[in-house]
Amino acid sequence: MTDAVRKQSAEAAKLNEDCALVAALLGGTKAMRAAGKKYLPQWPGEDSESYDLRLAVATLFPAYARTIDVLSAKPFSKPVTLGEDVPERLKPWLQNVDLSGRDLHSFLSEITQEAMGYGFAGILVDFPKAGNLVTKADEEAAGVRPYFVQVHVQNVLGWLPKNATSLDGLTQLRLLESVSEPNGDFDTKEIEQVRVLGRGTWQTWRQSETGSKKEWTLHEEGVTSLKIIPFVPVYGKRLGYMQATPPLLELAHSNVEHWQSKSDQQNILHVARVPILFAKMLGEGGITVGAGSAVKSESPEGDLKFVEHNGKSIEAGRLSILDLEDRMRQAGAELLVIKPGNVTESQTLADNEQGACALQKIAQNIQDAANQALQFMAEWVGEKEGGHIKLHTDFGAESLAATSAEQLLKAQLAGAISLETLFGEFKRRNIISMDIDWEAEQERILSSSPHLMGA
């Protein structure tokens, strides 16, 4: 009996240290509101009722989630290609690679999204319990075969050795799972359990009650035909074996800054939109304010007027938010920028991998992980080779300016920004000469292509 089996190790905790932030951002406005003061502080002097109202109307600009979605989709804009060396026996299994309806393309797409967002994901190549099946022929006849399991980083509890390398591999891996079991005739219940994998062994542990005490006890155990742990780590930004961090972590922090700044901006706009009536020396009686009434003062110094905000701080806040949004767009675009020294995408791929953009390297890591998972799948059924797959990596940009310029152009065509703003942003990125004046250029556009001004 032990509770240590459920305890998260220091190494796993470090792997998970940014998960709460990422989960809140990917969860959208609802999750950010639920996080409350963790990401939206209550300012000194702000009463709880005012804070609760401010939190209730705050909305998230989903920069992090959208960037993860867009970038993760690029390697899957074309179907995953199976190599000729993938065994024929494995190919039909890849149409339902996880036994829940996802094919290899969809499975790897979601693994990539998770690795990009959280920095780490895992693929466990599992095999159903054989039960009364004795031979491989029995397994084939029953349709029993290996399948992929997507492992979320938050379900990784620990591993041994703690300083493992990809060459040595793991001798133990602990994973947190949720198992659905029948609960009466018309319902099910979720049971938390810990799976402990060893080289050629497996165990499941569940919490049981002994009197008034709850303890973790061994539930099931068995052996496997594989003398390795068929787990493949998938990295967003690899720091080492079983060590990673989200590749866009700084964007995540900037998105939280935007959440806070936007809340402040909403609050000051609410205050500024309500003018304050100021009355001076109008006497002791009450006054009536309206289109059909008049206010009279017996004193020559009497005054009645509305006091309104001059708007300077509102404009400063607006510009600050727009600047932050621009920086967030650039942070995402940086993953598509090819390193200096390679002029074109085709030249980059022909020269060396070091010249690839960061997203291409991540795609290559996903591809390598998939190949390793295929190898484990093959070994489960006695095949010598699992073969190889190929992801689409024909993307990238010559510069950050070119990448962000493409995004701005799409925004203008969609009507999100004006043509003048697009012109100014192109100048700021040195795509258009700083000597060219907008008014003069506008005249040229009108004279050459008048229809463009209505775009």
C-alpha cells in the first residue's frame, strides 16, 4: 500500500509548470474568468463588488489559441504520406489508429496542437489485454492489435531513471488515467487510476478505502511481450529527453498582459462614457435636469455643467493594446521565419536542416516521433520494421516582415484594417520606401486602379 504511486515527481512537475497558464488561455474567456485573480489582479483600493463586475465583463483576445491552431495546421495542410516501407499489415490499422475513429493524419494533427500549446505530448503504443487468447493467430482472428494512445503532459506523473536519455530509454513510467465503468443499468462512473509501465511489465493502481482511510493499492498487473516501454515523447521546444517547454510561451505571457490591459481599457471607457454633472452655488433646493426644464442660480458665480474625460489616457491605452497585438502577431510569425543564409524555401530544404524555420523543426520532431511509434506498433506484432511517414514541410518565410506582411494583407482584404493602415505597416517593415507619401500614393492608386480604394 502506498500513496507515492500517485505523487507527481519533481521532474514531472517541472514539465507541467506552464500547464495552468496554457490551459486557461486555450480554455478561452470562460477559463480565464474562472482563474480570477490569478491572471486578473484586484487593484489596491478596488472593492470586491467592482472587481467581480470587471471580471464578469472581461473578454479574452484569443491570440495564443488562434496562433497555435494556425501553426499546428500547417504541417497537415496536405495528407500524411506513408512510405513504401510501411508494412501492409499496419496500413489498415492507421485508418483507425487509436481505436476511437481517428486516422493517423487526425491523430498526429491533435498531437502537434498539444505539443505546440503545452510544449510536450506523448504517444503510448498500447496493446489490449489478450485474455484467453494464446497465440498470435488467435489475436489476429479476434481482431486484437496495437493502437496509439494520446498522452497529455498533465497525466505524466513521473519516470525512471530521472536522468534518462533517448539511448537508454525508460525503466519505469507512471501515467494518470481515467477509466469509465458501469454504474447501474443506465449510467457510468469515472475511476481515477495510475498505470505503471516497466520493461515488459504493467500495473494499474486505484484508490481504495480501508476504514476511514483512503489508500492507493495494486488493482491489476501483468507482463508484455515487449521488453521496452513503448512510449514516445513529442516535443514543442525540446530541452532534453523528457524535458520541454511551450515554443510560444512568451506569446502566452503577452496574451495575459493583453487580458489585463483590455480589462483596464474597458473599465476606463465605462467611466468616461458616463458624464458627471457638476453644480456650483445653485442654492439649497433640488434641481430638475431635462430638455423641458431650466435651472436658475441666484449667485453670479453659479454654474451647472457636465464634466467629461478628455480622452488622452483612453487613446494611450488603445494604442498600447494595438501595439501589443502587433507584437503577438510577430511572435507567432517568427516560427515561420527561415534562418538567414538561405534565400528560398527550396534552397533551405536542399542545403541543411539547420536553415529551416522553427515550425519546420517541430514538424520534423513530430515526424520522427510518428516513425518511432510505428516501429513500436510493428514490434508488438513481430514485424521487423514499422516504416516511415512524411509530413508536409514546404512552408516558411524569408523574413519576419514578409510573414507579418502576408497576415496584414489578408486582414485588409477581409476589411479588418484600412488600406492606409496597411500602407503604414508596410512602410514600418521597410517593404515600402519611407520616402513614399500616402497622399501621393493614394492619388496614384486612384488614377491607375480606382476600384482598389473601395476594397
